[in-house]
Amino acid sequence: MNVSIFVPCFIDQLYPSVAFSMVKVLEKAGCTVSYNTNQTCCGQPAFNAGFHGEAKDVCTKFLNDFAGADYVVAPSASCVGFVRNYYHQLFDNSSRHNDVKDLANRIVEFSEFMVKVLAVDNVGAQLNGRATYHDSCAALRECHIKTEPRQLLTNVTGLELIEMNDVETCCGFGGSFAVKFGPISIAMADQKLTNATATQAHYLISTDMSCLMHIGGYSQNKGAGIKVMHLAEVLASGW
């Protein structure tokens, strides 16, 4: 299967290993992976900040960059959820309306693609230790992803998956929310970290590196010792 990958801005700049891990897993699953070097951003930061005109320009470029790809796979439910659920607001009653509908059917989050499209839930990964999983708001509420990551993690040799309390509660990042409402954001991260460490897990895993960046930063500040890992990094481990 031919797959075009979208690498979100913050993964490109801060966590490129996540993108490389995703490619490694996709290729082992039999995909031919391509990367359009012209790609930039999905437009979500500008849209969320209220700059809808500027966002539309970025989103138009995104539509052009991924035209014709069989599937667009991204290691971020946040970006996928934005394209699926908010592009139509920018392009409603425009000449790109059908392009938006088409892209919404072709863009898929990584775990969703593995399980629902490829029907692969075991890639031979191995990671020894105890882990707990964090449902990002975008994955859970915008992309309706719940079972797919857990199905993949259950088949990682040596990994024991333990659910934390209040697993569906937001971690407090929320993009600019963490900047505008710092004290609330920190309190939410504290609650998430408390629930995660109560499981005595060695790893905190999620589909969204933005959440993990927030929780991981707070964890380091508190000296909690739990390691954050993107699902793609886990699935690329041990082989």
C-alpha cells in the first residue's frame, strides 16, 4: 500500500525520532512510504488562535501537498482531527469543498491506520516493563480512537499495560491553553502524573507527542521518573 506521511511541526522540530519510528513500522507492515518535502503545517495553530484567513492559506497548501495520495498517515490525532473536523469550516461553499471531503476520508492517525486499514496489530515489538496509556483529547473525542492503541500495545512482548484512574481526563496541554491558563494547566498535569505514577508504570504512552511533551516536562520537573513514549517508538522497539 502506498502511504504519504504527514510529520507535524513539533515532531519535525523537537521529536523527529517519532516520525522515523512510524516509517520503520509502516515499512515492516508492507507499506511503501513517501514524504513530500514541501509539507509544512496543517494550519491548526493559526486557526485556534483566531487567524482564520492565515490558517486558510496554510490549509490550502496542505490540500495541495497531499492531493492524490492513497492515504495520509500522521503520528498525531490532533492534526488528523483538525483536518477532518475543521477544514470544512474554512472551505464551506468554496471550490475546494469536495477536496476537503476527500482528504478527510484519506487522512488517518497512525494507530487507526495500523489496526483499521492494514489489519495489523502485531509488528514483533518488544519492550520490557510496565506501561500506562494516556488518551489524548483529540484521539478520543475528535478521532474516536480508543481501542486501537491498546490493541497494538497488548501485542508488545514484555510490556504489561495497566490502566490509570481518570484515563480520559485532559492532561492540561491544549496547545495555547497551557500558555494562557498556566496554573490550571499545571494542576491538570499534576493530576495526570499522579494517576500515571500510581500504576507504578515505567512508561507513559500516547498517540500524541504534544500531550507527552506537557506531561513529560512536568514529570521531569517533579523528578517522577516515568518515561514518556509515543506509540510509534514503542512499536519500533526490540527489532
